[in-house]
Amino acid sequence: MVVSTKFRLFILFACFSSLALLLTYAVHAAGFVQNEAEYWNRGNLPLPSNGDGNIDHCTVESNNLKAPNNVVGMNVYTPPSYNSGSQSYPVIYVLHGIMGHEYNYFSYFNNSTFFNNGSGSLPGYIDNGLADEAIIVFVNGGAISFYQDWVDNTTYGADYNYGPSSSFPIMSESVIIEDVIPFIDANFRTIANRSGRAIEGFSMGGGGAIKLAFKYSDMFCSTIAYSGGTYEQYGGTPSLNPYSGQPLEEAFRASFIATDNASSILANGLRIRMVDGDGAAGQGGGSANLSVLLTSLGIPYEYEPDQAGVTNHDYAQYHQATGLYGLNFHLQCFAAARSDAPASIILGSANNFNFLPLVAKPGSTTPGAGACD
């Protein structure tokens, strides 16, 4: 029997829709946090270590969470030249998908070949000289946080009340903006402003990356969503909040954030890229519908609706197929932003620029206590 392409796509969509429903049911049945002690920090686990660059596990005490579960973990890659010089580097923040954590990215690769030429990992590209050097921060943004600050709401019972007044607040947006970024800027030689800062992510993290970049376009030069899940239904059907099953608060919708911040996105020249291709992309609407909205708002962006080489909902496949392009997408934004950079930053060639340390770090705040192992 010959099966049409449309029928295959229908079956694929139905499978992913069923998977989303099962995930929603499982989350509602078990609550959103099963292990409070490891929700924000997974501790010291094995990391790839055979590269010229280095990866350290770091922690910061968040002022937006509550003790004893207020320590946030992250893994920080520093490029090969970091320990042999005094220059500062741009930073790319990487956000994991649903049920992920700060080690999630590495699970898509083989640790023994992670730094190899051709592995497809972002540090692998940099280690092998295929892209300019940058610091990369793999953030723990909360397993099922949707990269937002949850609100106080007891309507659906204790299992769904994770607002700031609860005993276990889920405040992923504030954790990243107010805790993680200031910690990195205070403890690493970074370009501590939007001229040297980018954010990207996969699945839930892709949706989180573009929403944070839209809202804080004065903090980020560029953003990329790989199979970005915005969990928003566009058009006439009400969007549903994925943790309550009720209408999604307007402030949490990518469409509202983009519309509300369109003028600042344009004024800051935020570079936006969205890449789909595995059939699961953009649950509840996502990149395809968001691209239509951005067009209507006059906001420039890049959109790849069907990335060659991607067949599964797999971060490694996306980075193997187009990760190097994505790295250069960020790096080109940094280079362009430096055309009117402060005098304290010294530019090299267009393909190989270096930075002197910044004395002042604009926009940074005092981070909580933290350390790197």
C-alpha cells in the first residue's frame, strides 16, 4: 500500500500530540516537582574533559528561590585561550528542554568524542578552530519551568502553586536574568552587555530563549530556537497554561511578549533565528505561527521550517546540521555590535576578534554567593 506524505505527516502530528497529552497527564498526576533537592542543581556529575577548552560545574545562591533549595547549577565552557590570556569573551547561554537540567546537553553526545572535530557540539566547533572563541553556559532552568516566573495560584491545589509566596517557587526567568547572568559576569572575563551576550535553546528551552530575548532585547544580541516549544495556541483558540490546563496568562505568551516589546526589539537590533524539522517543533503553535506574527510586526528574523539532516527531536542532530551556522549567527551579531563598542574593547579582524577586560560591567547586579568546582 502506498502511504501519502500528507498521511504520514498526519500520523506523526497525531503521535506528538498524544505524547504531549500523556506528558501533561503525567505532570498533573505527579505534580511538577518530585525532587526539590535536585530541581535546580544536579551537583557534580561526569563531564567531557578531553578538550583544549574546559568545562566547570558552577553554582550560585539565588535570591529568587528559597533555602535550602536555592542553589542553581550551571556548566561553563571556557575556550582554549581562556587560561593563557587576559582578554574578555562573549557568552552564549544554552537552555535545556523539558525535564532537563545543566547536564542535559551532554546527554545528546558521547563524552569521549564531545570535543572531537565533527561531533557537532558547540564546544567541539570552537575547540577545533571552526568558530571564534566564546564562553558557553549550560543553565539549569528548572525541569518543567517553561522559563517563566510562576505566579501565586492556589486554584488548582498545592501541586500547582509554585509562585513566589510558595515554599518552593519556580522563578526561572528571574533566576537567569538576575542570578545566573550577573554571576557569570562577576566570575568570568565576559563582555558584560548585549554586544557580547546571546541565548539559545532546544524545545522548551528554545521557546524560553526567544521569549527572554524578546523581553530583554537590551541584554541579548541574538537568539536561536531549535524546535522551540512556545506551548501557545495562536489564532482564535485560547492558549492553555501547560501546568494548569487553563488559559495561558497573557504575559507568558510569546505572541504577547513579541508584540509588547516590538519597538525595543527593533531598536536594539535583536537577531532572531528559528529552526524546525523534527515534527515536534513549536508545541501549540511555535515557530511557524510566530514567524507570521514577526513578519506582521516588521521584525526581521530567520526561519528554517524543515532543517535537512534532522529526523528526531534531538539537540545533537540540530547542532550537527546547523550548529556551526548558529554559532556564527551569534558571533556575527557580536562583531556587528562592536562597530560602535566602547573604546575599552579592541577589535581584531572580522573573523578573529579579541577583547580587553572591561573595568565596568554595565547592567550587572551583585550576585549571590557561588563557586565553580
